[in-house]
Amino acid sequence: MKKIILSLALALGVVAGAQASGGDTIAWDKAPNKTNDLGALQNGAKIFVNHCLNCHSAAFMRYNRLKDIGLTEQQIKDNLLFTTEKVGDTMKANIDPKQAKDWFGATPPDLTVIARSRAGHGGTGADYLYTYMRTFYRDETKATGWNNLVFPNVGMPHVLWELQGERRPIYDTHEDHGHQVQTFKGWEQIKPGKMTALEYDQAMGDLVGYLQWMAEPAQNTRVRIGVWVLLFLVGFMFIAWRLNASFWKDIK
């Protein structure tokens, strides 16, 4: 039970542009673009399977598609599959959806395209997720013991707290038109985690990079083909322009 609760991953809190408990809109941090970094994608896949897949599914992604990020079928079998799964299976959560709804009040959402669906006025879906996964803090008033600056009163616990440690936000209080307003200023580390702040940020960059890739595995191929198509069209336009000039040169 404890492992399942601590493994509720990512996105019960998926409301873009949410506000902090102090009342200020939290700006989303820019997520690093790691969709071309195979090492980062592989590490992100490992984090996803070990920490997110216990409660969240990626029902439109098959394990064997991970070969596209440089993993062999044997590596997938040895490191990313549970005992009853096969390489050709889709990524399904271990938790029973009905139990999850009873325990947490809602069924954890599927994460296959979460990085594309959470874009908003604050940035891309990757920016949202990158900020969201790095702004959990201890809040003993909540049932899970955790809260989040991007999504206040979030229903999920901080599943990666052992890596990041425990933190609390620091606010600067000032008066505005007769009202006390709190502005987020930074973090106070209550208990250290297994990673430094930089290491944790890098790990979340890897995870978000994997979620970006999973949302559209062919995106880098699409971009490469698109560049060549545009170059072809530019070349063809030049040829068509010269042919047109040649055809009409004697007509005045």
C-alpha cells in the first residue's frame, strides 16, 4: 500500500496556469529540450517506468517503441518490464482504476500525450510539467502531506520526494490596497534528498523530455523531413520561376 501511494505519478494536478497558495501566478520554468538526447530519453524512460507507471498508464505507447530511443529489446526486458508483461504490450498501470478512484478521489490520467495537452498561456506542456514536478512542498494540512505551487491543493503526493527531499516555500508578505499579499521568493530545504537540487532538476528534465518524446515519437523525424521538403520547394520555386521567364521572354 505504501509503495502504491508513494508511486502516484505526475498529473492529477494538470491545470495550466494555476495559482500559488499566496495568490500569485507561478511562472512556468522553461523545460530543457532533450528529445534528441538518447541518454536523457533512456533515463527519463527509466524514471517513468519506476515512478509513474505504478499508477498512470501510457495506453497508446508500446514498450517495443523504446527501441527508437536506442534501447535493445533485451534491455527493455531486463530493465523496464514487470514479470507478466511482454515487449509488445502497451504501458498499463499496475494499480486498479477503481481502487485508485476510491483512494485518491479520481482515476490517475493516462500520460501518453500529457506533454502536448498541458500547453497554456504560461508556456508549453513540457514547461508546465517541468515546473510542476519541481514545485512540490510539505503541507501537513493536506491528506497526502504535500502541496504544489503550480497546482494548489493537488490530490497527488510527491512521488519523488526521496530524490528531492522535503522543502517549504518562502513568501514575502506585503500590503496591496489594504490586503496582505504573499509573493513566492524561494525555497527552504527541510530535509535533503538523495539528489542535489541540480541533479534533481536534470532528472526532471530527462523525465519531461521522455514525456515529450512519448507524446509524439516521430516528431524529430517530422522536423527533419519538413526541412528537406521546404528546401525542395524553394529549389522547385526557383526552377519554376526561371522556366516561366524562359517561356514568356519573347512575348511582350
